[in-house]
Amino acid sequence: MPRVHLPLYLKILLWFGVNLAVLAVLFFGFLSMQFRMSLDWMLSGEAGERVSAIGDTITNELSQLPEQEWPDLLLKHGEQYGVTFALFNSSGRQMLGQPLQVPSEVLPKLIDKRGPNDRPPPPRRPPAGTPRKRPADAPPKPRFMLRAGEPARYWAGIHLDLTLPSDNHPLTLLMMSRTIHGGGLFFDLRPWLGLAAVALLLSALVWMPFVRGITGFIGRLNRAAGRIAEGDFKERVSSARSDELGELSTSVNKMAAQLGEYVAQQRRITADVAHELCSPIARMQMALGVVEQRGTPEQAAYLQKLDAELQHMARLVEEVLAFSKAETLPERENAEEIDLQDLIQSIIAREAPEADVRLTIPEGLRLHSLRHALDRAIGNVLRNAVRYAADAGPISVNAAREGAHIVIRVSDQGPGVPPQTLHRLFEPFYRPEAARRRSTGGSGLGLAITQRCIHACGGTVTAQLREPTGLEITISIPAE
């Protein structure tokens, strides 16, 4: 199963969300423990104000109705909140409302412990339509809230300034709900959700610059490392940061400098060795020519093999020199206007005079680039196609302008290469297994030289397999 790729920026934000979720679970776990122990603390806030308000509302409305209509009013308010309302006297006996099985933990709470001086006077029914007003200086009415029963229910009550005409004991309004929020009467979740959303938004705004700074720098570092891996050892990363990432960028810059120096040194050594080999090879060829003139017929076959080996060595040294010099082409050659059709036709005449090469190119297609570098690059690609695929079918050379680039494609119908070797075709001295034979020639430097020549022209070169068989080399060069 393929792994899902997530950007580091998103991973950090997701981890931050997980952190907030854990904190929320701990917070609600703590609240749950508090709910199981005592809920009276909730009535000190907005929940207490809502319970007092519903108590005052019911008191005012009941005081204006005859006693036989009180149950309907309690039922009406209960349906509004999804809560069961009932009236109890101070002895714990239910007087009105839907029958409730009150847990033993709740019964003591129903007893009105206010003294005679704190209790309300006997009610006087106000005129019809006139609400009953509670004095502004009246003491707060006692309230309670707890979780009890099996199954557990939430119970809240408030002692009212109200008595039944048939009973002189003050009444207690008892409210029962199956959930903690009680239809928004006990606990309103909306402010908490809003607070959580605001906290999440503010936290994200605080974290975003920090996370963006880290992920942005890591992204730039990753792109620079990719270019260094492709051989651009002049690439550098800003090391202005004073943290571990700054130290990492310094190390990457130091590594790139050392790699560049090492590779340059190796190239100089390779070029020097190849250059030094030219003279002894030339002298050996001259000496071989003298020996051939003086040799016997029996020695001729051996001398011919020796001559073939010397020629192969000379070609190899020549390619090594060409590979070493390809990197300095922009310094040794000036860009010029090139008629691409004329250039490619001359390359075909030189590299594949007898092969079936089909050229497709618009008239007048021109570009401004390095002529000799482009000639060497296309010539190497065409030579490889003729060498490995001329017998399999025609070779196609297509060129066209695509945006700001000129794209040249050389494709054949040969056996191609194993798919896993495509990314290594442009490495120096690399040859697929099918090409590791002297009979097919080649040193493994042709496509490496092609890549350096195209890079000198400011372009790119890639390889891909064709269906059903064949290989296609694509060269893309800026038109200007």
C-alpha cells in the first residue's frame, strides 16, 4: 500500500490539532469528574442565572393562574426545553408535575432550609395580566444541581417564593434532564464551541509564521540539495538562521563546495591523463606502422589486432578529452544563429549516410545557441540510434518550437534499454548490459558528452522508452 505523502507544513498543523484534541479530552475528563462529584459550581455562572430566570418566569406565570392549570404550564415549559418540571414541597413530597422517582441523594436538597423570616409571605394573587415582581433587595433563592440515579440523570432545583393555596409550605421547582445540557438550560455548549474555534484560530495564526518559516526554509534546502545532487555544485543555501537549520545550511554549503572542488579535481586529472596518453599512443601507432612494413606475413594478423586495439584506445582517449572539454564549451565558443534544418541534415549526412532516417522539421526553424556543442550532442544521439537500432526500423528525428524552447526528439524502434537503467544513461562510462560488447563499440561517454553539451547550451536532455519497443531521446534548448 503506497504511503500518503503529506507536506511537513500540514503534518505540523495536524500534530498541533492532535495536541489540542488531547487537551480537550483531558479538560472534558476533568469536567466529567467534577460533574460526578458536584455540579453546584455550575450554578454560579450563566447556568445559575438561567435556572433563576426560569424559576422567576414560572413563579410569575403560576401566580396568575388557578391551581388546576399549573400542571399544564409545567408541561408546556418542559416541552420547550426537553426537561421534566415538577413542584415539591419542603418535606420532599411531589405536589404537581409529571411523576418522578427522585433519588435519595436529591431528596435532602428539596428541603427549604430558609428561616421563617427569609421565607416569602403568603402569596397574593395579583390582578389578571399583572406580573408578580420580586423585590430587588430580596436574597437570592437557594439553588442546587447534581447527577444522581440509575441510570444517571441530571437534577437541578430552585426554591421558589411561591406556595400552594392548599399548602402553606414553600415550593421547590425540580428539573430533571437526561443530558448535561438540558436543552441549553443547564449547560449551553455553543459558547464553548465558539471559544474553542477562536482558540484554534488564534493558535493557528500564532503558529503559522513559525511553521511557514521552518517549512519554507526546508523546502528551499531540499530544492538546493536536489540541484547539488544533479551536479550543480555552485548552488548555495542562505545560512542567515541562527538555529539548527542554519547550521544545516552551512554544512550543506560546505559539502557542495568540497564536492565541487573534488569533482573539478577529478576532471582535471582525467583530462590531464587523457592528454598525456595521446603522445605515447601516437608514437606506438608510428612504431606499429614501421613494424608492419618490416614484419613477415605470419605476423600480419597479430599486427592488425594490435592496430585495432590502439585505434580503440585512441578513440577512447579522444572521447575522454571531449568529455572533459565539454564543460568549458561556453567559455570557448560563442552563440550564433543556427538554421536547425541545415544543421541536422549535415549531421545525418555525416553520422548516418546509409541509415533510414526520417526528418520532420518546419522550414525556417532557427535558434541562437552553440553550434559545435549542439552538433556534437545530436551527432552522438543519432550515432547511438544507428548503432543499436538501424536494423529494427526507421529512425525518426523531429524538431519543433514549444513555447520558448526548441524541442528535438530522436527516436528509434530498437530493443531499448531496461527501464531501471534510464536514469543512468547519461552517467559517464555507464553502458546497459546489452551494450557491453566490443562489437557494438562505445565507451559509455557518448550520452554523457551529449548531456554536457546540452547543458552548455542552457537546455536539458532526457530519455524514455517507446511502445512497443524503442528509445526516444528528447533535447530541449532555449530558442534565444
